[in-house]
Amino acid sequence: MMGNWGNMMGGWGYSGYGSGGYGMMGIGMLIFWIGIILLGIYLFRRNASHVNTGGLGKHRSMDILRERYARGEIDSVQYQSQKLDLEGI
């Protein structure tokens, strides 16, 4: 009777899960945490694309206006008019 004691769980041991059960649990946890990290990256990128520029567009518009004036594409009157329009934004 004592000889069968080690084989009591059908040869599996560890309450029927075997040594592979812990490995599968580790793989499951790894997949879970990778999913959490990927979800965080996705949400961060999605929110970052919606961030307001906070007036950076106005500065870029003024730069373009100055460049157009410097190249002679617009005259002084047009420059002043468009500059006032942009400053009113």
C-alpha cells in the first residue's frame, strides 16, 4: 500500500495540474500584461493626436505670411491686412 502513495494522483502530482500548469499560468499572465501595455500605448497615442496645439498654428501662419511677403507674393497692404486677421485669432 505504501508503494502506491506517490502514484495516488494518477502520476500527475501537484494536485492534478502537473508541472505544466504553472508554466501555462505564467504564459497567461505574460499575455495579460502585454495586452495591458498595448492597450495603454494605444490610448496614449489616440489621446496625443487630439491634443490642442495651444497657439502653435498661429505662429506657423505668421511665419508663412512673412515668407510670402519676403518672396514678393503679397504686397504691404495685403501683408498688414492678413497680419491683423491672424492676430485676431
